[in-house]
Amino acid sequence: MKKLLIFLLLILLIFNCTSITFASVQSFNDGKALGAKDLAEFGQYRTGEYIIKHLQSINSSYLNNEKDVQDFINGYYEGYGINRPGTSGDIYSAKDMGASIGRTEGRIQAESDFQNDKAANSENGIRSKEELIREHNLYRLPSTSRDEFYYAYVDSFKNSYITRYTELLKDSSGVFPNTNSQTLAQSLGRLYGGAAAEDDYSKNLTSKWDRNLPSYTTLASQHNLGKLTASEQRAFYNLFKDEYKKSYESRYMQLLQGEIIGGSEGDAGSLGSAKGAELATENAKKAKEYGNPPNNIIPLSDSEILAKYGMSNVKLTYQRSFLLAFKDAYRKIYDQVYINTKTLTPEEIREREKEDQLSKLTEYEKAIQEKAPAWYSKGESSGTTEGEIAGKKDADEGLKKDWRRKRPSDSTIISKYGLDKAGYNETRAFLLGYDKGFEKAYESAFLDKITDQTNAPRDKGAGDGQSAGETYGAIRARADFQAGKNQDNSIKISDSEIISRYNLSKTDADYREGFLEGFKSAYKESYDSEFTAAMSEDATTKMSQGEAAGQIAGTELGQKDATADMMKGQAYDPEKNKPTESFLIKRYNLDKQNTVYKEDFIRAAMEAYVIAYDDTYKGMSIEETDNKTISEMIELAGGTITTDDGRMTVEIPGGVFYDRTLMSIETLNSSYLTNYGFVEASKPYKVSILNPNGNYDDTRKITISFEYYGKPKNNIGETEAGLPGNAFNAGVYKLEGNQWKYIDSKIVGDTVVVEVNPSTLTNDGNIFALILDKSHVYLHDIRGHWAKDEVNAMIRRGVITGYPDQSFKPDRPITRGEFLVLLSRHYNWNLSSTMGYGTRFTDHANFGFYATYVDYGASNGYIIGYPDGEFKAHRNISYREIDWIMQRITGNPSFTWQTYAKMMVNEKGVRSMSYSNMNGKITRAEFAYMVYMMDRWKY
């Protein structure tokens, strides 16, 4: 009987032109009547909110059933007629309309699929845009509104489908039965995986199936899986992940190849190939005609290609298919047309590779290589072998290309190849050779493995690089000719300088490589063309008065700005203060000159500015980098090393290291500080060690001292006994990740001194700096307190703060909410990632300022609240509660406050109240001490 009823219901669904169920006919018709009435009286659409208010005003029984409400709304739109969009006021938008229709049809399709034992697929039944526009008479809407309508329809259809199909899988108790959990896991995996692929593709992200893989906890919360057993949970999640991965990879590949249902992207591929071949043939013939070397880099950016061939306003997926086919055809046809490239002999190839290699080495590296060439060759051979293996492995595993990540540490290489018995020069030569061989082999092997990946970022970079190279080459050629120099199109700007100048450091690696290739190619061509043009006329004698005056003005401004940037430690950026036309006109009274003079002056001044800035900044950079790194061998008895400027000294006591150890100090650019908004009291210094056997005595401390002549803060007497060193607003900071962390600093005479653990100094280097913190306030009530040093360190690190009266109140307890606030600062929690779990606590309305922090803690499973369902954010937190929360945060079930209580007794002579009662309340000073000691191993 049940199957018969279901069959009859499906028959009604098929023949009901309004797409509603039999049970909802009355609510639909009532809504239709109201829509027809509003059409006659108002002539405007009404929002869903308006319709709900209308139902409330008549006390309709439909409000008791969500489905009846939705059918009433759909009937309203039917009765009104989707053909007269309004323009303002309480109007029903095209987006709302699409969402409403999608919700209804998605639910109905889910019910049909379930009753017919079909696996869940949220794309089943999605209708084409053309069909919906025709059915709902949307032709009068603008194209953008029709797009909004359809996007909302598709999104709502899928969400409604998933929700309804999930509900149907549940039994009468609202829990998924064991018999259906496998079906649900596979269905959800397909739905979630396909949606994730579409989202990644729309954001131009590379294919990575587990990038946004939801956790089992998330699935359990969203789909009420709480009653599954542990073994059922594992089975459920394994099935989900398998289906998720297959769905993601299949959908992403469909999108990449343009195989999208309902579209005409296949036509785009054919058209793209034809247009690409056309442009390639034209450019290859021009290159041969003018004697230019072959260069199959496309001379247009993606946006220029789309604009040139009328593709700017078509669907994004259609554009992608067109561009992929266009670029592939362009390269192939270009190479076929331009076939007379010169073939190099093996000797020429080796010579060119050698020149490329040497050009990338610094003068120091060249010297090391020349001192031990055999060792360099050995290192290069070893690096080549291991680099090839690492490159292939990373590509196979779908990891990001990064040879430095896979390159073993110096100590590992030294141990593996027995370099601990070699001399210093031999070791350095081996390591340099290893790096070169490893990098080259890694890059080559990696790229060979991923040749099927799209070259879009690289091509975009090549196009942008060509534009920049043409401009820079022309400027350089003009400057060389006017200075009386011979024609020389060699690029005198390094890759790193190009990257810095055009802000490429944060761009995609493929884009950056394409930019460099395009820049270099276009630079030489542009330089030669401009220099030849200058030679064809006597540019020096025909220079107008405006050009001559503009060159002088631009040169002066460029030199001044470059000098200022270099002295302030600012990054190389000639565009930052480049003079504008309005500035030049006002500064040099150009309004009083004729138009020709003014235009020549402005053009020459801007060109001269860039050249002068470039020459001045690079010249000062070379001077600054002289003697930038110093190195000394530290013997077993210890030693001292001081920077060339005398501003920083490192003292190593005897017995710290068990073997001769090489220590180096590199003086860094001040931008390491200015980028973080600090005031520098010294240059940043990078301290590195090369410890052959890796052993050390961490009970002994290494002392680092900075020269400093500052005075204590005015609110503390300079001669007052017991003046703490950190009452000064200068302190030593260490760069940890992307944050500067304060180290407990002391004033000793005219120096600021810190002690660090030997284990924290590595061959990769640690960066230290003396920083002036003008906002630092020394809190008066911690002077003489047992935790004054730890409190000050946590204040300087931004974890805790004082009160407005410049007190800290160290012995005051902290609340449960305040504890989460302090932890969020210590761990740098991303509070935007909360999921609303805080509302599960019955007292969430009382959280106030703590609400976001409680939500984060609950969302991540750090807090669970009390048995009565409350969290009690304003209650003082106990030592025992600290244990429970910190065990979850650190992932260490053995974490206990008593560990730090024992440290307090041993190091401070202070006995915590926790010895008497673990239900006692932790104080602000004890919290500062705990988090300070948790991180002490880093310093």
C-alpha cells in the first residue's frame, strides 16, 4: 500500500504544472490569489518578509508548517506573474525569486530520488537557465539580474536537496539508522566533494582535495550523528572521505577541461585554437622578418586576449576553455613556423650553463668555489642525485614546489658525507655545490612530473613582465646614449632586484618566473630599438630646453628620495614617491611655460627620476652590504664575537659546545623592523652557528648584549635602588615566525643584555634586534613582586595588559572568560573561525565581551562548561580547571599546573595556594609565570 501511495504522489508531481505537492495545493492557491491582488493594486513585487507579515496579520494556520509557508510564497509569485520587476522599495529581487524556486524544486527532486532508491546527487534535476527564463517570463530583466536569479536558484536547489535527502535518511527518532549510515556517508561525500571542487576552481586554486575537508565533528554536528558507535563513526568517516576525494577530483577535472553540463565550452576550445594559431603565425613571421630570436611567450595578457577576440563578457568557464586552447595552440604553431633556431654544440651548452651558474653566485661564493673546486663538484653531484628524487616525490604527493623545504640541513649533509673532518673552505664549497645541484635537479624533476598543469599564471606573468621590460629597457637605452656610453643591452638588474622593484615576492612562483622571462626578453629588444632610434638622430643636440631642465629636476628628486629611503631602511620602491604631473607643474612653475616645453619637461623628469633613484639606491645598497657578515670559530674554551659596527656582542662561555663551532653574525636591513611598525634602536642581526656534532650544554647561557645609552622612563628615578632593567622602554626582541617576541632584558652599564639557551641558536639563524617601545608603561605595583620579570615579558609580548591607573594587580584572580582572552593573545587565535558553538551554553546571553572567545573555545573543543549547561564566564577560574582546559589546548593529557607551582618554589621561593587546594583560584601573576615558562625553551 505504501509503495502505491508513493507512486500516486509521484504521478501528481509530474502532472502538476505548478511543481508543488498535493498536500500544499491550498496554500499555493491562497498565495496565488494574494499575488494577483497585489499585481492589480501595487504593480510591484513584494519580499518574502512582506508575505510572512501578511500571513501573521491574518493568523494563518500555514505559519505552523514551514512547507506550507514556502508553498504560499511560491503561489504568490505565480499569481503576481514574473514579468514586471520593480526598481526600489520593498521589492522582491531576482535573487530572492531564484532562491525560492530552487528551494522548492531541490526538495521535490530529493524526495523523488529517495523514493526511487537513487543515490544522492544534488545536481539531479537542476534545470537550465534558458528553461527557467522561458517558464517564468524573465526576458525583461537585465542580463545581470537573470544571472543573479540563476546562481541563487542553483545554490538553493543544492542546499535544499541535501537537507531534504538527509532528513529522509533518518528514522522516526531523528537519528540515522546503522543500515542507512553508509548510504548517507557516500551521498554526503559526493555532495561536499563536488561543491569544494567548484569553490576551489572559482577561486583559481590548484587542485587539492583535502584543502577544506570537513572533520567528523563538523559532520556529526550538522547531521545528528551523535548516536553512532565509535566503530560506526570511523567507518562512516572513511566512506565519506573516499567518496569526497573521488567527487572532488572528478569535478575539478571536469571544470578544468571545460566539460560543464548545460554550457557550450567545447565551442570555446575550437575557437581558441583557431585564434591562437592565427596570432602565433603572425608573430612568428614578424620575428623572422626582423631577425629576432624565437620567443613563444604570448605577447598579450589574459585580459588582452579576451578583449581582442570579444570574450570579455562571456561566462567564466567559457573564457577558461578559450584561453587554455588559445595558449596551447599559440606555442605549438609559433614553434612550427619559427624552426631555424640555432643548435648549440655540447661545449657551448656547458659554457652557457657555467656562466649562468657563476652569475648567480655572490663574490664570496665564487671565492669559496675557486679555493676548493673539487669539493664543489662533489657537492653538486650529490645534490643533483638527491634533488631529483625529492622533486619527483613532491610532485607525486601533490605538494607545493619548494626545494628549500626538502633540502637537508647543513648538519645532516655534513654528517652524511663525512665533512666534519674537512676544512672550512672545503665544507662550504661542498655545501654551495650541493645547493646548486639540488635546486636545479629538484626544479627539473618536479616540472617534468606536472607538465599537464595549466600555464596560466606563468603566461600572465610573462605578459606583465614584457610590458615592464619594454619600459625599463627604453629608459636605460636613452640614459646610456645620452651619457655617451656604448650600446650594451645586457641587463644590469638582478632577479632579486626585479622581484623587489615590481613587488613580486608575494606572487605565485609560476607568475614570478614568467614575469622574469618576459621582462628579460622584452628589455633587450626594447633597449636595442630605443638605442638605434637615438643614434638615428642627434639626440643630444636636438634635446629641447624642456627636456634638459626636466632631466636635471628628475635626477635631483630621484637621488634625494633614494637616499632618504635607504637611510630610513625602506624597501626599494621608485614608484612610491615618483613625481606626478601636478607636482612638477606646481613645483617648477610649468603653467607659465608653453605646452611643448611643459610636456617635454614632465616626460624627461619622470624618466630621469627612475634612473637616478635606481642608480643611487643600488649604489648605497652595495656600500651597505660590504662586510655585512662576520664569522669566527669558537673554541671549546668559549669566545666573543662583536659586529663590525660594534653595536652587538655575543659571548659564549667555555664548555657550551663540545667541538669547534663556527658562529656567524649577519647585519640585516632595517626593513625587518619598519615592516612591523617598531622604532629601531639597532640594526637587526642574524646569529647562526654551525655545530658539527650537534651537542651542547643547555644549562649554560649565551649572553647577547647591545650598545645602548638610553635613560629610564621618567616615572621611575634613575638612581632608585633595585631599578629593574625592563623599566626602560628599550628591549631585545627575537623574530619568531612573523612576530617580534620580547626577551627578558637587563640594563648593565651602557648595554642591554639578554641570556639565551644554546639550543635556540641554529644554522638556519635567529634574528635579534634592540627595539624601542615608546608605548611601554612600567606598572608600579609589580616592582619587588616575585613575578615582575615574567609579567613585564608578557606585557611586552602583548599577552597581558595593565589597568588605566598603571597598576597590574598581580594577586587578583582571573575569570574563566578572562583566561580565554589571555590565551587567545598568547596563541594568536583566529577568532573569525568560530562556528557559533558558544550558544550551546544556557547563560550565553550573559557573556558580554567574552562571547567571541567562549565561542572559539567551544568550537575547538577546549571548553565544555558545567553540568547545569552554563559556562559561567565571570566566575574566577581554579587551578583544577586550568589543568582540564590546558590539556585540551596543548594536546598533552599530562599537563598540570603543579609543574609550574614546583618551578615557583624552586626558582622563586614562592608557594602557590594550589598546594593547599586545587580548587583555589589562579592569580594574574601566576598566569603570567605559567605562559612565560611554557615558552622559555624558545629563548
